[in-house]
Amino acid sequence: MKKLSVHKKEISANLAKAVEQAIQAIDNVKQGKKLKKLVQRSSKKIAEKIAEQLKKEQKKQKQTEKSLAKMEKALGGEAGKKKKAKTEKKKDA
């Protein structure tokens, strides 16, 4: 499994750049301090949500890979720990 890095600052910076480019594409719009602050603030909030979602997806993927590995072992004939039968336990004691 390839582990993706989840950095809120990186996501936020990329998101802010994309939004600023979209704003520049609109005609007759000046990009002032207030607009830049608004973009930065909103990109931070969105980045938190995106990072949280990515972490959840990674966790689910890891769990599914573990369960698939267990199933492949079971189908391949590799058993986990062998348990002693009740009669063997009594004889040992």
C-alpha cells in the first residue's frame, strides 16, 4: 500500500492557489487584502475536512488489505494459532 502524506498546510496552500487563479480569471475583480484573508481562512477550513477524509479513506483501505491478507492465508491452508482440544488441555493439566 502506498501511503499518502496528509499535510493540512500543503493542502491549504494548493487550494488557496487554485482559488486565487480562479478569481484572477474573472473579469473586473480586484484581489485585495480582505479577499486574500477570506481565501486563506476558507482554504484552511476546507483543508482540515479534506485531510480528515483522506485519513479515513487510508484507514479503511488498510483494514481491507489486512482482511484480504487473512483470507488469502486461510484459503492457502495457512492456519493461525492451533488451539488444543479440550481433552488435550485436561491431559496436560
